[in-house]
Amino acid sequence: MVGLICIVIAYLIGSISFSYIIAKKIKKVDIRQHGSGNAGATNTLRVLGVGPAVSVLLLDCVKGIVAVVLALYVTNDPFIAAASGLASIIGHNWPIYYGFKGGKGVATTIGVVATLVFTAALISGIIAILSIVITRYVSLGSLIFIIGTTLISAVFNFVFEYPSYYLYFLVVISIFSVWKHRSNIQRLIKGQESKIGEKAVSK
């Protein structure tokens, strides 16, 4: 029962949309009706600028970290911690407070996987950042980070020795990410995806 409560709380934490809150505070607008229509840090950058975008990125990361750490502290159960991390991502993507219309969960995912599988996330994160610097495609870097973390965790688990069920959670998170980025993937294939500094393509 305690574990279930932790998972529910994690979902509710994840459902807090900092991009929505900050956009309402600064410009009195619904971030989901501007730019790409996504409630996340990248669209906040396009609509509000660097400062608010960095704030959203960090706060969304913290959501994932808090969800995992809180569950681990309360239950001392890595499985519940992983489930709570997944619940926070689901909350971000489909928030109960905002009609289940949220973001793509990248920043929250960063917080979750960095807490659960730090070394794999760090390696994948470096590769993802390099890809963003080179291509200027944030969506591509996001996918590389999430899928890369999953692959690195699977291939080198004999070194990292993460709990085996972490991989199942990572696979589910990767599937969520691909689904939420499906329109970005289509535009990447067609060469029509927006780069950093360019006007967003509405999803």
C-alpha cells in the first residue's frame, strides 16, 4: 500500500507543468497554444527565451529526481522507486491538472534515469549533447539520450550491475519517448524538423 501511494504521489508530482505555470506567470499565455504546442523546455525557449527555458528544464528534471528519491527513501525498494520514476514521466506527459495534455517528458526522464542508472545516463547524455551541438536538433538528441541510456544499460549491465528489472522500465520509457516524438521523427526523416533558433513547426 505504501508503495502504491508513492507511485500515485509521483504521478501527481510529474503532473505539475512548470512550462505552463511559468508561461502563464510571465506572458499570461498557455504554452500549449504557442510555438510547437509542447509543454516543455524547448518550446519554452522558443516562446519565452533562455532564462525561463532553463528554469523549466531544471524544475522538470527535479520532478523525476524527487519521485525516485522519495519512493526509495520511504520504501527502500528499488522496484517501487523505478515505478515511481515512470509514474512521474507519465504525469508529465499526461498531467491530470491540465486535461492530460502535457509535454514529451524528456527533462523529467533525465531526472529519473540519472537517478536510477547514473553512469549509463551520463555516457548517453554526453553523446546526446554532442549530437545537439552538431545537428542543432533537440528532438534527435532527446531520442539518442533516452534510447542510448536503455541500450547502454542493457549491453553493459554486467559492469553496472543495475537491477535487471530496471531494463524493463527503461524500455517502456523509450517506447513512450518514441511515441511522443513520432511527429518529430517524421520531420527528421523528411529534413523538415526545426533546429534550435528556428521557428517551431507545430505538431
